[in-house]
Amino acid sequence: MTVPNQVQRRVVASQCPLDCPDSCSLDVTLEHGRVVALEGNERNPTTAGFICDKVRAFPRYLEHETRLRHPMIRTGAKGAGEFRQASWDEALERIVAELTTARESAGGESILPLSYGGSNGSLTQDTADLALFRRLGASHLLRTVCAAPTGHAAQGLYGRMPGVAYADYEAAELIVVWGANSQASGIHLVPHIKRARARGTKLVVVDPRRTKLARQADLHLAPRPGTDLPLALAVARWLFENGRADVAFLTEHAAEVELFRERAEPWSLVRAAAECGLAPTDIEAFARTYADASPAVVRCGWGLERNRNGCAAVASVLALPAVAGKFGLRGGGYTLSNGAAFELGAAVDEQPSTTRMINMNQVGRILDDPPSPPIRVLFVYNNNPLATLPDQERLRRGLAREELFTVVFDQVHTDTVDYADVVLPATTFLEHAELRAGYGSYALQASEPVIAPVGEARPNYAVFGELVRKLGLERPGDDFEPAALTARILAGAAPDVRAAVERDGIAFPTFGTSPVQFVDVRPRTRDGKVHLVPDRLEREAAGGFYAYRSDPATDAHPLALISPATKTTISSTFGQFFEGPMPLALHPDDAAARGIADGDRVRAYNELGELVTIAKLDADLRPGVALFPKGVWCKQTENGRTSNALVPDSLSDVGGGACFNDARIEVEKLR
């Protein structure tokens, strides 16, 4: 790895690959080889010279006391977090021995790689690691903890058509922000909304919380969690029955129009309002405002996918611009993920997996109640499952099994590290080469390491490449060095894109950074049409696509628990900075009914587990909803449990997505 000269003080360019749509370009200030400051620069125009507070604090992350600096081997009981320092040779030889034994005695499917990679780029996910686990014949992990339902919906309806650029929100007459909190993630949209509002653009926010943006909106709809589907279908029905559907557009550009209309027909304003906990007049006002506005844009987030109706909910929202004919104008249409804007190639040439598939949301049950063959080796990287996956108690029991050999390859000492047999220290994006395409901004960026690795940390591609060699799994043509991986990934891109990345370290799509949907970009479906009831989704959905599954609340557990991102915790990255205890937020009416005051010790519970922490009263929540942020570490509550101890491992209607917002709980005051 090439490390820059350690001159006294200088500023170098980099990029942020962390779990956020915006893909900020960065200026990194170095002093004597240490990072002392991070700021945004103008190289990515979406960044506009500013970054979030989370990444601005990254110098602290690099040298925090939780940073892993050396390989370690467990000495105490699983979960105790007791280790001794080891050399890389010793740690890798131990891993090689365990992988070999598991494969020879129980087959490759007894090995499970557990990763997600929301905070990684294209060089540190699905490169040498993919080669290793495919060649071992390991079980295939379905990475569905986030974005699987939305991805299925976007692919089914539009073939992942690129969306409205942030800057073009300023051209809209109406902005709808549905299931997203731009102040927490994707912050670079906010200035454009503010400028649009200043010139008279109307704003509608759909969210069970009164977020900062919702407090500024002309209309805030706060549906019960999990009811976005009937809300969107009721709007669609209103458009059809009031002559506000764009029949000409639908005739030319859409398929399954009548079938979609049939699926929306049961959802009258009155019925949807009763299910959503809204007033029928508010839903009608939303539908009328949306129909009247031109251009109108919908920013669809990921919050509405996190439940039993997740895929259909997102699809129903994405269908509205087609039904109302909102395409073809700058500032009209929708934005979801723009991750498919670049046609990139594969970093490694591996055959598709034919081994058993394991949904990552159900890893707890797989480890706690092992199938045949049982998982003998669990290799955790780019992920902190104990803080991020559902059914936390079952996962904890599975990780504690003595017969399970667990490797954790991470940058910091997470909750999951405590259960590892071998721990490997990983580099951060400032210590290795990276390539990353934004999924909010239209930018593809490459970066080189700007500092030497902290301690003995090594990049993913180097460690997994070494394991390939040590296990005798090398093949002709293997090259896991960053330059070779980058070249293979860019081989699928347009020549101008490749040249720009190689020359400038940043490139933009061939259609530019401000596409108009149905003018500059069109659906990437097989026939170029919008498919309102896609065949694949129709086949996969029990009862047919758009079939609604009702609220799982019971008399014993009546409160809906949601776990959104915050300004400090998008994922579990940076969770170590919060000292705790992290409070559980309740609406004042719900707290009063239970005799709970602000700051009281409380117990939130259901049949899966319990969370003991303090209460925080929050009038910005709708009644019946409790909130505990995602990404919280176990040390930040009194009983070492987070909201995921209360989350079922049930799956969304299509896509196998997590149902975090289907957790139903009761809360009581503790003396």
C-alpha cells in the first residue's frame, strides 16, 4: 500500500463511502501523518462544500480507544470480551485451520460469511471476499437487512430508473418527503428544499414523527407504522375516480394499469384513514394538492420498507407519479436510490452461488437452532450484527455457542467482537483505496489512502486475498490489488466515465447530473414501460402484490416501536461515542397513561425480550408509537439490550426485508 509522504501540514482529497446517499467529496487535513480535520469540498457538486457532523468527527474515530489495532485471540468465555494479542500469521493460520476442518467435515455450507457493507465501497465488498467464500462453497447470505424491499419495488416498476437530482427539487411546485428524514441522512437535499420553499414550493411530509422538516411542512401526515400501503393506494384510488389520473401517459407508458386500479379500489379515503390513524380530509387534501401541482416530486425513503408490507408500500408510492402523470418536467417524478446510474462491472469473475441461502435477518435462528449442516464457522465483516440484526436475544444465544468458531474483522471493538474467537483489525476508508458510487448524488469517486493504517490494521481485499492463497484456492488471473479491482469494475462503465475516474478521481453519468425522467432517462424494464403490478412481485407476494397485512399489535403489546436513523447514528458506526443511557421516547399521552415521567427508569418488553433504560417524553411522536434509535450499542442501556431485542425476525412481503417497525411492545415504569 502506498502511503503519502508525512509532510508537516497539508490537505488531500478523499471521499466518504459511509452509509448515506450523498457520497461526499472530502478535504482531509493532515499534520505529521495524522488526520486533524475533515471538511467537504466542491469536487462533488452535491456536497456543496459541507459534510455532516458524524464524518467531521472522524479523526476521533480513527484513534478512539475502541479502535482495533492488532489481531487478537479469545482467552475468556464467549461474550466476555477477553483476548490476547496475536500476530497476523497466528490469527490467519488459526482461521485457515478452522475453515479447512469445517469444509472437510461438514461441507462448505457449514461456513457463513456475515456482512452487509452499507459503509463500504466497491473495493472492500464482493471482491476477494466473494472469491473466497464462493470457492469454499459457503452458504450464501441474502443481504436483506436494508433496501431489499425498496430495491425489488424500484426494479419491478421502473428497472431502477435514475431519479430526480437534489438540485432539481428547486424546480418543483410540490415536494413530498415520504419515509425519509433528510436532516439525518442525505443532508444535502435540505438546502434545495429550503430554497424551493422560499420561492413558494409546497411541502408534504409523511412520517410517524414530527421531524424538523415535518414541522415546516404545509401538511404533515403521521400514519401508524406499517400503513403507508393503504395510504398510497387511497391516493391512487382518488386520482382514478376523480379524473385526475393521466390516462394518456398510462396508455403509452404503463402496463397493468387496470389491475393496479383494482388493487387500489378497496381503499377508500374513509377506510384508509381508519387504518392509518389519519383524518380522511387530510388524505384527500394530500391527493388534491399532489394532483394540482406541476412539477411535483416525491422523495421516497427507506423508512416505509421496514415492515410486513414494505415492498408493496414502496411500490405504491412509486406508482403515484405514473398515475398522476408527473414525469417529463424538470423537478417532476421521484427519487429513491440512484445507485444504478453507472453501469459498472464485477470486481471478480465468480459463478453465481448454488449453495443454500440464508436470510441475514434470520441468522439468530440459524445459529440458535442450527439446520443441517450447522454453521461451524461464522465470518463477520463489514457488519456489527449484534447491534443491527433482529431478534437480538436469539442471535446472542447463537453467538455464545462454544462449537461455533467466529471471526470478526472490524475497525473497532463492537458488541459483536466480544463473541469472537479471532479478531482482525480492519482499515478505514482513509487507510485504504476505495471506489464508491453515490446513491443520492450522481457521482462515482475513487480515492487513495491518505494515512498509514492505524496499528496493524489491513484492508479487506488484502486479508481475503491472503486467505484465498493460504487455502490453496488461487486461480489464474487472480489479482486483488486495488488497481486491478478498479479496472475490472470500471470495465462495464462508459469510456468517458472510466477516463474521468482515472484522470480526476470522480466521474458523472453519461446523462449528466440532472436528468429529467422520461426525457433523459427512461424505465430500464424489459419493454421500457412502467410495470404497476410487476409479474415477479405478483408471484412472490402471498395473496398477490399490494395485499395488505394488518397491524401485529395486541392488547398485551399495543405500542409500535420504531428505530429510525438520527443525526448521530445512521448505522452502528459512531455508536461508541454515545455514553448513554440512550432514552426510549414516548408520546406524553402514552407516558401519562402508564405513570411515566421524563427521565424515569422504564422497561420496554414483549415476548422476545426486554430493554431497560430511561424514558424521554416526545410530543413529536404520534400517540401509540415509541422510538429507540437504530445503531445503538448494547453498552448504552441499563440491561445491555437494544431495541433489536424486541424486533421479530419476520420478513417483508417481498424481498425478505427486515421488519424493524413491526415490533410491538408494552412499557412500564421501574421503581
